[in-house]
Amino acid sequence: MCGIVGYVGGRQAYPILIKGLTRLEYRGYDSAGVALIGDSGKLVIYKTKGKVKDLEAVTADKDISGSIGIAHTRWATHGEPSDINSHPHYSENHNLALIHNGIIENYLSLKTELTRKGYHFQSQTDTEVVIQLIQYMMDSRSVSLEEAVPLALNLVVGAYALVIMDKDQPDKLIAARKGSPLIIGVGEDEYFVGSDASPIIEYTHKVVYLGEEQIAYIKRGEDLRITDLRNEEHTARISELEMSLSEIEKGGFPHFMLKEIFEQPRTLKASMQGRLHPELGEVKLSGVIDNRERLLGAKRIIICACGTSWHAGLIGKYMIEEFTRKPVEVEYASEFRYRRPVIFPTDVVIAISQSGETADTLAAVKLAREAGAFLFGICNVVGSSIARATDTGCYTHIGPEIGVASTKAFTAQVTTLFLLALSLAEQLGTVTDERRAQLVNELQRIPEKIEKILQHDGEIADIAKIFTYTRNFLYLGRGYNYPVALEGALKLKEISYIHAEGYPAAEMKHGPIALIDEEMPVVVIAPKRGNYEKILSNIQEVKARKGRIISVVTEGDTDVKALSDWSFEIPDSEECFEPILSIIPLQLLAYHIAIAKGRNVDQPRNLAKSVTVE
Ligand code: M6R
């Protein structure tokens, strides 16, 4: 959840660290800090509650020289956002500094023990315990820092990505990871460290993904040395980054979220590329072809995910069941991992995660692995933990998603789930060739249909202003569009802080109907395929109670429109693709309401992009 940057080399570290923090700020943004070994040889830390720009204000009149440094942007877990709780943290003698992403679960017992031994803690964080423990190892066992790090980390329970600096070694960083991602960029006589590639990409495309429980000794002028917690040596495998700098910049849009909404026609094509073959009326997924027997033999499919990815998973269930007739269950990964679920070795577990780092989804994958299930990952971030922990899978290939509210990842996940469903159906023979060709051809047309919806951005922005002071919203949908109701409500609440709930439309009369009055806008997703008449009745029920209707309808609709106060049109499509279209106006509606309320849409309060803590 926090962002980590490190640098050691021949350049001034501070500008690289600050730029890197700005790029990582989407991961956490309640405080920021930097540690440098300046020209004077002193190890200095500057840190503050607030954003990276607040940190820059703090350092404006300070010595920021030095060609080695570490920096951090925080999403608070232990201890409120404050100057003291911000990272980096010093060790007792101020010789060492550390930044950390993750949670140290046994920090209280370690802190108690270290306090008893005379170590003094400044913050309420779990993090500070790690650097104190490392110093304690050096002090009590008279070992070097390099020896103390694995000794200390073997006593730590929890998750971490961390980087350490030592005043006495101004050309060396030590980095370690367990459960949280960490990437090392390899330049010419310089190294970079990042929670992801965004602070590194500008300088080098050569990276090493640090493995689980590995420690990297990063010394300027020397090759990277990697060991693990048992002190076994590992080869540093260099990978080539495929992303470009433009992918992590706003490209003329005021916010990443809006840019990412508008990118969807292109990102959808990227998700289909090389997989969709309209000329053959086929879908080819190497993950399916290479694991045919295991996937086709599955008695049951379980989808595990969180948040938006879970909503995509619900749509995936409808698709897989419709086209393959195999039973599919969709689980919140956080519930699945703790409720002793029944998992059979004949099950296939599909883990969906944009970041590929979500702690609960990763834990669900590990649990399913222990039970012998076959694991299929649908991730966006290449080389991420979930992508690596699964047997096979399919990347969504949409480039970095930086806005905290997931948009382009959702439509890409739904598209990828469709590709998976159809590819399985093809092998199982559960869909005729003719029907398959129809679906494949229609999917190919979806990007241009999204373009058409995006042209109505201005109208949606005008309508959004009407709801600046609205306190509650209800979202209703049926069938394939029920998960869209959930996703539309999630988008609105997370960036505007307006309370919003999504419901299957027919469930409204079992409770939520009590909320409806002239104050309550009800967003109804009512395109013409599937359950149209039924949802029309639900709209009548809302109207009868003076509710205000905002509908998403198919172009040319008259009946739902006649009952609606405002309507957004989407082009007609196959029922299974309606969610990819109907979510677009709802993403724009949420965005524009949040803007009208003056919210920070890319960094909404209390949220972080990558939820690497449970
Ligand atoms: O990276 P993941 O797809 O695993 O993330 C899952 C959720 O944390 C994420 O979708 C979250 O709900 C978003 N903020 C929704 O916009």
C-alpha cells in the first residue's frame, strides 16, 4: 500500500526520489519522507504528514545533496498519519534508516522486548521495530549489517518490502521482500529500487523482480547480490520492462482516472490482441491450450477476487456458466481464505487482480494451491505475485492503471473472462460454431461502441452537477447488469464519498424500497436484452414512490426513457457484453460528480491502489 523508492549511483538522489514518489503516490498518500547521506556524510531524514509536495516544502531550505537515498509515501496501518509515524525511521544510534511497505504482525512483542533491552521508540508504527531489531542484532551479536538483516527478518512475522541505508556505507542499499512487491532497476553504474516500475522506467528498462523472502545487496560499482532468509545465494535475473513512460503520465487529461476511462477502446483491443481471431470465429488462449486437460476436466470453477475485480468475477461466472455449463462460485478472497472452504483437487481456481499483489487474493491462491486445485490468474501487472503464484493465466495487458478507482481494469477483466469462457466452450463443444462466430465478431466491435459512449462525456458532466449535494444513491441491475450496479455504486462511493448501494433490481422490494423518496436518485441499468420487461416493472415501483430515475438504456429505447428523469444511451450488443458498455457512463457519472464535489479523484481519502495488507 505504501510506495518505496531508492537510488544509489552517480547522480543526485533527491530529484530521482521525489519524482519517483510522485509517481508512486497513488499507492498511499497520507505522509511522505526521504533519507539521504549528504555531502557532509550525515544520514538525514526529512518527513512529514501530507503529500509529496508537502515534503518538498519541508526540504526547501535543507541540505538535499547526496547520491544515495531512500524515500517513502505512506498509507497508514499502525499509527495515525503524522510527522513522527512517517517513514523513513532511524535505528537507535541513527546510523541506519529504513522504509517499509507491509505489516509486521508480531511488532508488539518485539517492541516490548527491545524496549526492555533499552531501545527507544519514537513512533507508533510497526515498521520502527524492524530497524531497531536489526541494530539490536548488530549490537548484541557483533555482526555486520549484512549479517544482521537476515537474522532480524527471520524473527519478523508479517509482510514486508523494505529498504535500508547505512551511514557508514554510502554506496549501498539493502532491500528485502516477503509478501509485498519490490523491483530493482539496473542502470549504468547505478541502481534504482521501486515498489513498482513507475519510478524506474525513466532511467532503465532492465529490472530484477526480487523474489519472495529474498534480500538484495545493492552496491554501486558491483553486481547485484541476492540471497534469501537462509543465506542461500540466488542469481539476479534481469528482465526487460515492456511499459513506456507515456503510459504513466496523464497525457493531457486532468486526472489519471479520466485518462483511463478514455483509454478503454484501446485497452480492450490490447486485451484481445493475438487472442481473438474473427477470421476463424475463434479465441485462442495459450493458457487454455497448454492446460487443456486440467481446465476441461474441472468439476467446478471458483473465482476469488476483491473489490472491482470481484465484480468482474461475478460477470465471469455468468459467462462461464452460460457458455460452458460448468458450475462457478465467486468468492471474496478475504472470506474464502479464512472460512475453511471446501476445495477439491478437481477444482480450478481463477484469481483476478489488477495489481496482482492484493494480499487476500494471494492468500486465497496459496490456500487453493495447498488443496491441490489448478490455479488460473487474470492479472494486469506482469510478473506480479499472483501471476507468479498461479499455474497459468492470462494478462489483461492494459498498461499501468494509476487512478485508485479501477476503470479500464474492470472492462479488461470482463473481456478476458469472456475470452476464457469462450475458449473453454470451444474445447468443450458447448457453443455452436455459428454462435461462437457471432460472439467473436461482436466483441471485436465493442471498442468502437465504447468510443460512441465516450462522446457523451460533456452531457454526463452536466447531469452530474445536479447531484453535487446528494447524499445517497441506489444502483439497480438484473442478470449481467447486476454486477454493473455494484461496480457503479463502488465507483461513486470511493471517489465522491456519497453513500451508494448496488442491488439486484428485484431485491429492492425486500428492503431498499423503504429508502425511496423524491430525494433518492436510483440508477437503473436497463439495456434491452435480458429481463427488460422485469426491470421496467422495477422502475415503475421506484417511480410510484417518487424516486428519481437515471437510466442506462439501449439506443432507441422509448419505454424506460419515458419513465426516467435522465438517461444515458449505449449501443445495442450481445447481452454478455452489455456490462462492458453500461459501466462506461457510470464511470463518467462517478468521475464528474466527484469533480463537482471538489474531490481528489485519483487519490481518494483512506484508499490505496494496491492493497497489500489484509
Ligand atoms: O489489484 P486488485 O484488482 O486485486 O484490487 C482489488 C481491489 O482492491 C480494487 O479493485 C479496489 O476495489 C478498487 N479501488 C476499486 O476501484
